[in-house]
Amino acid sequence: MASLISVGQVLDQTVHHYKKYFKNLLSVSLYLFAGTPFFIAATLLYSNSNLTPLIISAICTIVGTLVYVVASIWTFNALIFTVDAEVQNKKINSSAIYKLAWKKFWPSLALSILIAIILIVIIILCLLPGAAIFILSAATIYSNSLPAFLAGAMFLLFGTAIAACIVAWIGITTISAPYSLMLENLSIIKSLQRARNLINNRWWAVLLRIIIPNLVVAIIIFLAPNILHFFFSLLAVGSSSLILPLFILNDIANVALTALTVPFLVIANYYVFQSLVDTYKPNAS
């Protein structure tokens, strides 16, 4: 049985794949710009002080947000199918891939919502005891009691730590679920079970292989917008007429950054998922 792909291999294969199929990947991720025209219109209308343009601006913002969410889910699905076709040396049929991405739209959305609900419930349950102590102490004559305050703080800190650990465990455990959902054509529940079985007894190993590429992208996503914002702010100094165009340009640049980085993450996670499948031992779960 082959061993799990190493961290170095994940990075090497991801970078090689990203460079080799850059045009194919970008042709998919550029659909993330679908909501941008609505946001630009909203920004332009918001600068008007009249009520009607402001209402239309709000509508454009809502529509743009919905379009962006739909485009994000569809793009993620399409990238998974595209990367799989490239790795398996299949003929790239964009039309068929796009149809598959739409076919899996609702299951993918439902999977994301289910995981989000689970995480939210866990966070609430972990933080509830500390919050309850604060609320109860504030509602009684002991509201100024130091022990009650310290008890609430301890429960909150402990609950936060527990919540963080559980969220991290679920996040890594379920990270391959979307790939099973689409590439193995499993149901939502079965894709979650499949993801759990694939990572069984290999959580730390998978964490190391997932966190490095995700950390690299997170740093880029965090630094680049701030650098752009600082640069645009310098350009706008002393020229109020440039503020609106630069604001719009900044939004466009942020979407472009997402379109460039999301394929990298999809590729990295794909190679980890494929290695998990190749090295999976059914009798180990």
C-alpha cells in the first residue's frame, strides 16, 4: 500500500499543475466576476444623495451578493471537475463540466449549509455556559462579584478552546467531502461518512498536508488587499475625484485575487483527497 502524499509533493504537484493548466483554471474561476457589475453599479449609485438611487444601490448590492454566492459555489464545483479531468488526462469538455457543476450545485450548497450549521451549534454549545454565568450574575445581586466574573471568564476561555479544537477537527475531517460528493457521486450524508473514513487515524497527517498550501494562500489573501488598499489610498491623497474609481478598482482587484488563488487551493486539496483514496484501507475504519 502506497504511503500518503508528502507535504513537499503536495506543494510541488500543485504548483506544477497550476502553471501547466493556468488558462483552463482561470477560464473557470473568472466566473467569480459575475456579481462584480452589480457591486460597481451599487457603488456608483451610492455616491448619489437622492433616495431612489440609494434604494437601487441596495438592490444591486443584494443581487450582486446572491450572484456572487451562486458563482462561488458553481466555480468551486467546476474547478473540482476540471482538475480531476486534467489529472486523469481526460479530454476537457467545458460544456459537460459546466453542466455537472450546475447539477451538483444544490447538493454542494446543502453540504456547506449542513457543515456550517453543525459548526455554529457546536460553537454556541461551547460558549453557552460562560455566557450564561455572565448573564445570570448580571441579573442578580452578585453582578459585581469577582468570583462570578472569573468563573464566567474561565468558562468562556475553556469553551472557546474546546470550540476551536472541535471546529478544527470537523474542518479537516470534512474537507474531502465535496470531492467525494462530486467525483464519487455520493449523497451528502455518505460523502461526509466517506470523508471521515478516509481521514480515520490520519487526521494530523492530513492537517499538515492541508495547512501549508492553505496558509500560503491565506497570507497572500491577507497581505495583497492591504497592500493594494494602502497603494490606492496614497493615489487618492489630494484628489477626491479618484476616490470612487480607486474604490471600484480595489473591489475588482480583490475578486481577481480570489479568482487566482481559489484554483490553487482546489488543486492542493484534490491531490490530498486522491492520495487519501489511493491509500485508504477499509479494514482500518
